[in-house]
Amino acid sequence: MGISSIVTLVASVVVGGALGAAGIVGLVSSQTAAPDKSPISVEKPVIEYGQ
């Protein structure tokens, strides 16, 4: 395994981790945001897509 392979592997892990973390942060913040910014509420538990 050459140096370039190791660098590519490390870069892939870093980029993948960053994308995964960003996705989790976005999901958690959208579900825990203020009621006017969250797609789900107690009064309206069903998400209506395309509106």
C-alpha cells in the first residue's frame, strides 16, 4: 500500500464522516427546532409532502 493509497483512504474517511455528521445534525435540528420550523407537530402529526 503506497502513500497515495493511504492519503486517499484517510481523505475518504474524513469526507464521509463530515457528510454523515452534517446529515445527522440536519435531521436532529429539523426534528427539534421550534414548532414553526419543525415539519412535525402534535396538532399535525402527518407530513404532507409537496405543499
